[in-house]
Amino acid sequence: MTRDDARFMARALQLAARARGRTSPNPMVGAVLVSGGRVIGEGYHHRAGEPHAEVLALRAAGKAARGATLYVTLEPCCHHGRTPPCTEAVIGAGVARVVAAMRDPDPRVAGKGLAAFRRAGVAVEVGPLEVEARRLNEAYLKRVTTGLPFVSLKTAMSLDGKIATAGGESQWITGERARAYGHRLRGEHDAILTGVETVLADDPQLTVRAARGRNPQRVVADSRGRTPTAARVLTADERPAIIAVTDRTPERRRAALETAGADVWVLPAREGRVDLEALLRKLAANGVSSVLVEAGGTLAAGALAAGLVDRVYFFIAPCLLGGASARTPVEGAGVARLAERHCLHDLRVRRVGEDVLVVGEVAP
């Protein structure tokens, strides 16, 4: 990798990141066309169904693309989807060299795009800034390779680890800037998952209001169909909320929720509750690459115990609530031995207003 390769790929990654939270089920992709050491065209994929990054860069470059080098953050597609194959456009424009940060693991691509370039006489290189490219599309990569979405667990608690007072009051433990940050996280995820107990206690909308971004798909894990038909989560956005129930939910409750505008998914049960892995797999099959869990301690504990959480966002407010019966972020039975604890790595700690945010990756 030359210094120029790193510089132009870094620009392509910067472009790709502009569409964070808007391209799913597609990945975020940026492209830069270079000729004579000068950028002659660039673009990024804005959202699914719209032109891909490579095509936008080619349009910007025009005839100057002939003989140029294309820097792209992910292997170009070689199949017909909502848009034609990018490989055909690149080859047709006379691009001489393609530098991709990484191969696309999607079985429809998976090296086939790079092979098409080589057959056409286009020089190919793979690998510059691959680590950064993988981090950018971590959610897409997980869904494509495992059939599960990337799951982030977000909670807000007091310094002594309480998410509500002994009387159940939780709005608001953290400050305005922390709440705005939480809304930004919502806008960066494809779906937001909560439990019915949170719906009953707080009647949340689960939408993006204190930041810019699209509303995520709203999902409620509700094993017995107890979500009220007047709950705000059912009407907060044009897209129907998904209420995930089990066969313990009476038919009349399912019908009532559907009449109220919900999509009701009947899923397997695990220990009397909605099987979270089954729910996440169905979400992934429907194009959801990332899920933000905003729920009480029971659902959080279940997701962690099942090994489904990839990252945590813990906001800690500088206050003390006390109370032996007050709710905590992770409840359930807990681990019996320290060897079973959920360890975090790659910790990042920062101030957000008056609160502290701890972000960490959950060790497998």
C-alpha cells in the first residue's frame, strides 16, 4: 500500500460514513476516482435503491475515468439487484485499476466482482485500510456472514447502578446531551428493541426526536401480547411496529394488536419468553443489520446470557438513587461464577454533558 493508496482510500471511507444509518440492507460504500494523482470524481451510496458509489464517481468523472484508478471501500457488486452491476459500469468506463479495501462476503459477490475486473484486464488490488472498512460496515458484515444483526445494548443509570427509583420513576436520570446522544444512536440503527415491561411503564415512542436521523423499526418483545392498543409505540411512525409474541398470546390479543396497526410475529418461546435469537434472525432475514436494545434489566440480561450483544453503551449520571428494590440495568439470575461474567474490551470513556458514557465491545 502506497501513501497515496492510503490517502485516497481514507477519503472513500470518509464519504461512505456520510450515509451512516441510511443504506441498510446495503453496506455503506464510498468511491474515489483518481487520475494523475488528482481526484476526478467521487461519490457514496446514499440509500438502498439509489445509485451505488462507483456509479456516482464515474458520473462525476465523465470521460476522464478512462485509464484512472478507482478506490472503493468494498468490492463492487457484479449482480443485478435494485441497480445494475457496478462491475459493468466500471469496465465500460475504461477504468484501468481498482483498489478495494476488502472483499464483499455477500455470496452474490464474494470475489466474483474482482474476478470480473481481472478477466477484463483491469488491475486489481485488495486490502488498503481493510480494518477501518470492516469497522465501518460491521453490522452489514455480521448479518451477511452469520444471519444475525449487530446488537448494541444502551442503558442509562445512576452512579450506584439504578435505572429507576424505588418507586419506578426513570425519566430522566441522565441529562439533555446524553439523551440527544441516545437519539442519535437510534438514528444510526435499523431497529430498536424493547420489552413490554418498558412499554407498560414508560409508554415510549422509540423514535428519533432529539437528533437528526431516520426512525428505526420499532420492535417490542411481548410474549403474552400485553402491549396496550393505545400505546404510543404503535402509532409513532408510519412503519408498523413489530410486536413479537409467543403462542401463549390469545388470538383475540393478536387480532387487537393488528387492528391497532402492529405487525404481530409469533415466535418460539425460550423459558417462557420470546426467543430473542429467533427474533433477531427474523429481523436479519428482513434486512435489519443493526439493532439497538433499549429495555429493562430482564431483556438486557436475556440478550447478554444468550451471547447476542456485540456492544454496550452505558450512560452513567452523577447521582445516587439507592434502594435495594430499585431496578438495575442487567437483572435476571446473574452469573454464578466470575468466570462466567460478561467482559468488555476496547473500552471508550467520554463525558457527555454532565454524564459519563462507557462504550465497550462484548467479548465472545
